[in-house]
Amino acid sequence: MAEQDWKANKRVFAAVSLPTLLWTIAFFVVPMAIVWFYSFGENAGLNEIHISGTLDNYKRATEYLYLGIFGKSFAVAALVTLTCLIVGFPVAMAITFASEKWRPWLLLGIMLPFWTNLLVRTYALMILLGQQGYANKGLGMLWGGASWTKTLIGLQPLPTWEPVQLLFNNFAVVFGLVYVHLPFMVLPLYAALDRLDRSLIEASLDLGAGHFRTILRIVVPLAAPGIVAGVMITLIPALGAYLTPDLMGGTDSQMIANVIERQFKKANDWPFGSALSFLLIYAMFILIALQSLRRKVPEAG
């Protein structure tokens, strides 16, 4: 009925959708098209780009150095996504099975980071992980306690505590990206788990399957759409992450987005930066296409 109403009122539909369509074309499609054309150009001066149709930028982007950075970015994004899934699934289950009184507050806690700017959250995390931060202070207290315990039982005390380098390395990048992207994993998982038929879980437990086997054989398959959505929503932004690796990573912790940024700013090589950008976009399109194909295969079967 609603579909027939929309077909009967095409002018109303056009009037509502036209501003959004024009906005998308003007501020997304056109700028992306300009960058795409730049990827086939070459610098003709400090401020000029000649669109010659060359593929040299794409050839350069497929050199071993840049392919290695692409590969490392995919590996980091995959590790971040897997960590978010391992951490986020129990969190989503806890929210799902929480009482009606506590569930809104738990969801609020998951969404609360979105109310704070990413830059502010990143600097707060850097303060936490710094050599004089709370993480190192806590480890230092544990170290001191262990040293005091050894002294108490007549053993030699531990050496003087040296703060652990928790920043400006690959660990900091992965930890920071997990911190940023964990809500993107939890929310789709919660949406899928909240729709589960709990009688199936009760039946599995009554038949003696056990909690762990019930999760693996009942909950996980039924929550598969939420898992896939969470993986895609987490993997794609993590793959193109720029701010967290730039602030928390070291010289060998840079990802492909940081290389793209340097081409546009420091190197002033916009054609090559555009080619790198669109290779990343093509990779994301392939991931989305594979995910869509995976969904269509069972439907066809």
C-alpha cells in the first residue's frame, strides 16, 4: 500500500529526495570525480595538474614499497576487526541479556564516545598510555608490590621499574584503533542478538549442550548477519584510519592513509595521492562486493 502511494505521488517523492540528491552530487560525487581525474594526471608546476590519461601513478602505486604498506594496513585492520569481534561479542551478549532497567544505560555507555571528538579521545588515550600515564603507574605499582613480596620472603628485590613504551609503536596503533572502532562492532551485534528467539537457547541448554556449545552452535549462526555487518563497518574505517596511526604510531607504524596524506601535503604530488586513494577505494569496493556475493550465494542455493 505504501509502495502504491509513493508511485502515485512521484512529485512528492521527487521534491523530498531532490535536495538530498543534489547535495550528494555536489559535495560527494563531483569532488570524488575530480580526484579520480587527478589520478590520471601529472604535475605541470607547483599549482597545476595536467590530465594526460597516464597510468604511471597507478604503476608507481603497485610498487613493492606501497604494496607492502597496503598489505600492512590490511593486516592491521583485520587484527583490529578480529579483536573488536572477540571483545564486542560478549559485551553485546551482556547488553542483550541485561535487565530492562540496565539495558538503556549500557547502550548509552557504548554510544557515549561518539559524543566526544575523536581527536580529544585520542589525546586522552595517549595520556593514559604515556610513560607517566596511569597504565605505566599501575604497572609500576604491581612491580613494586611484587618486589616487596620477594623481599618479605627473603629473596632479592626486583630491579628498579622502567616505564614500558606503550606509545609510538604498532601496539599503540592497534590498541587505539580497537578503542575507536569497538562501538561499531558492538551495536550491530546487539541489534542481531536482540532479535534472537531465546527459546532456542533454552532448548539447547535443556538438551545438555552447555553454554559454550550453545553459543557456538546456536547463537553465532543466528547472529551471523550482525557479525558480518559489524566486521564490514569496523574493517573499512580501520583500513582507512589516519588520525590514530599518525598520533600514536611510530615511524614504522604508518598506514596507507598516512602515506596518502603526505602526498597531498608535504610531497605536493596530488596525482599520485589520488591514485593511492582510489586503489584504497577499489579495495573497499571489492570487500563490499564479496560480502554482497556471499549473501546472494545462500539465497540462490
